[in-house]
Amino acid sequence: MSAPEDVNAFCRREWPRLVGSLSLFTGDGDLAQELAQETLARVCRDWHKVSNLDAPGAWAHRVAFNLARSHFRHRAVARRHSARLAAAARNDEPDTTTVIAVRNAVALLPTRQRTALVLRYFADLSVADAAEAMRCPEGTVKTLTRQAILALRSAGLISEAEIEEESMADVE
Amino acid sequence: MSNDVRGLLRDGATRPTADADVAGAWSRGRRLRARRLAVTGLATAAIVAVGTIAAVNLIPNDHNTKPLVPATSAPAACAAPSKATDDVPDWAASAGSLAGIAHQVSPDGNVVAFIFGNPLRAGAPTGRQNKVLWVVRQPRGGQPLAITATLPPTDFRVVRARVPAGSSPGEIYPSTINVPTPGCWHFTLAWNGHRSSMDLAYKSAETPAPRSTTTTSTAVAIGPADCHTKSMTISVGPPNGAAGHVGFEISFRNDSTATCLLSGYPGVSFLDASGKQIGVPVTRNPMAHTPVTVAPDATAYALLVTMNPDVANCPAGVASRIRIYPPNETAPAFVAAVSGLRVCAAQSAPGYVNPVVDTANY
């Protein structure tokens, strides 16, 4: 018995978003893909539940980030993480420097700031959906996001004008 | 390349290298469901639809969760420079006789780094400089060498240098490259349309052993003591930046006759005209840092950034003075704030401060 079409459509749509979010959260593209695949298995397992949710994408992201945290709890984290990021850095693609800087700046954020930033600005969840996914008040999501953006600013990745813009967006 | 936050995250995220294996996920999902039903003893495979999101905590309840990457992980291993004479490529001979100098060849064989400052050390070494002579295989054509260095995943700062093609003999670029953190730094090199890369190891900075705590024993203090507030001139520079955020250079000048140490973050808060603190102290901007040794009459710096309270949507106070505690000091210094400086007066911090560094931010 193969997956129903609505499962197919949902998984195809969420796949690149999950891989991208997990790669930013874990700093590891290969691991992100493994975790995203496992996330889809969970989506399939609970499809009856998921298909009725208002924000199934937010649910999928919550599961994905939980799987990522479990993964790191149960493995030798720092060594593998260092090795993989260093290996990735050795690919001589154009513009590698900025990409590395972004990944490292995001990787260095405290977990909650990183989560809020990726959910809000990569997965494009609303403040309400992100707060639901993180199980915290909406004000906390805004504060964490602002702190994360300030850290990106201090890494020289965004200008003050952009922070102003983002702060205004948070305020509205 | 876009600069906005969304664009940055898109650039930093990886795209899938393969399509989702939906069929695989579906059959695995069915197995997971069967396993769970077997465990709970349910006779039927039907799952009642529920309207609430499953109770899975995305973040731990423990607010002291360590970040995924510890800020002070051990430096990654790096090939040590070689002193052998037979592993220098023949084309590098044009640079003259460099026998006996520690060197490293790039993996693609197009660059040899002769390390005159061996061993390379983090920070700005005073006794001996981090001199590296880059010899390139392809001609310089009068073009400069663009160098970038990064230390994934420990330090997200990018060190850049640009070396003109004015030296001879040979296709050489002499440089002095300082990095803030010890570890295996990854260098990318670009000159005259060519690119190469290599890793160079930087050892710990020349900081002495940690100072001993003041006790009544006869222990002798090792290395410089922390800089004391009273033996420094602490000042704050003019405002920099756009309307949303304003940056200030905090300068710490060592007025004593002994070298002292500034390690980590200063404590910074704002006082109103009556001397009362406005809101809460500024936050520490999380970033890797190394202790700064400050020689007599030398100056160290810390970046202070305040947010515009209107943009941050918080009630504002007008700062009259800035109270600054040097790292590890209990005695503060008071500096006049620029006239009319408005800062957040509520529970969200009025700004952030970076750790003390040895080079000016502005």
C-alpha cells in the first residue's frame, strides 16, 4: 500500500524546508537529510492526526528539531560536528566564505535563539506558530529572534538598517 | 548575494541532494505505528484524529541547556608545518633559498606557505610576529593576493588580508596574519584569477599562566594581574551608526607601569541624571574571545551597541552617565554619556557589549 496523494504532496512540499531548517539547526547537511527523512516517517506514522492540524508544517518542524536534539544527546557530538563542518568548509565553491560565516554564526547561537531564528526566518512560521512549536509565549519568540539577529549583526552579516527593519516587523 | 536575514539563512541552508523517499517514509511510518500499537495493546489500527498538536517538547525545560557546539571545543588537528627540504615543489625555487624554513604546501599543490613566524600563535604576538610568505605557482600578474581565514566551527569571524604583488624575487606575497582564536584555520587564497586553499595551525596566544588568587600564602602571582579600574583611563567614543542601533567604542588604557590582563566582557549599564540605573545592564554578545594583555600605555577596546527604544518598542530613559565595570573588577568607572542618549528602560536589555579585544572597532 503506497502513500496517499495528499501525503505525497505534503512530503514533497515540506522536504526542502525540513532539510534546510535542519541544516541550519545542526550545521550538517548530510545529517539534516537523514533527520528530515526520519521526520517524514513520523509524519506518515501520525498522518491521521497531522492532516487535521491547522499548521502541519509547524508540527513537522517541531518533530524534526526534537529528532535533532535526540540525535545529539545520544552521539559524540562535538567531534563529529567539527569534522563534518571542517570537511564541508574544504569544498572550494564560490562565495564559500559568507556561507561558512552564516552557518557558523547560526551554529554558535544558543539553542533557543537558533530555533526561533530558523523557524521564523527560514521556515517562515508566524510568531504564533513558532510559539506553539516551541511551547513558549509569543513575546519570548520575538525576544529570542531579536537576540539572534543582533548576533548576526555582530558577526557582520547584516547591517543596522536591516535590523531596524526586522525589529519593526517583530513589533507589528 | 542578498543581505537580509531570510536571504542569509537561505544561503546558509543546504538543499536536498536527493528527493524525499516518500514511499520509504510511508512504509517505515506503518512499521512505527504497528510497533506502537503492539506496545499499547490496541487491537485496531485506527487512530482517532485529534485537533491538538502532539505533546512533543521542542525545547528542553532546563534553561541551562548547552548549545549544540560548545564555545571552547578543542582546536581541530592540523598538519604541522614541515622542515624537510625535499617536499617543496620545484616551481617555488624562484622565490630564492628558503631551506630550513618551516613550510606547508596546499593540497592542490599551487601554494607554499613559508612560516617565518613558526609556531603561529593566536592574538597579536609581541615578541615574534605571525609572518607567512606565500609562494604561488601561477604568476601574480601584478595582482594582489586576497586571503580569508575561518575557523569552523569555533569562531565565526572571518579574517581577511590583502597583499599587494610588489615583492620579489619570485611569485611571492609576504604577509603577517593574526587570528583571534587558536585552532586549525582554513585559508582561502585568490590571486590573478586563481584560487587555492590550505589549513594552518595557530597555537594558543602568548598569554601567561592564569594569575593566582590573592591569598595569605606565599604563592607568587604568575603572569599579569587583571587590570584595575583605578589604574586605567576608561572612555567612551562618539556614537556610530544608523538610527536603529548606535555603536560606541569603549577604550581601556593602562595607565600603570605593569602589563595587565583584560579577559572577557565589561559590565555596562546606564544611569539617569539622578544616578539611578535605567532598566537592566546590557547583555553579553555571545562570541569566542581570548584574554587581552595590555602593556603600559597601551589600550584595549570593547564594542558597546545600544538599541533605539522606539524601534525596540520599549519605554525609554535618558542616560546621563555610563557605568562600566572592567572584566572581573568590582570597582566601576563612570563616563559621561553623549547628550540625549535614549535607552530602553524596561526588562529587555538596552543593548549588548562585545568582549574586550586589542584592536579598535572604529
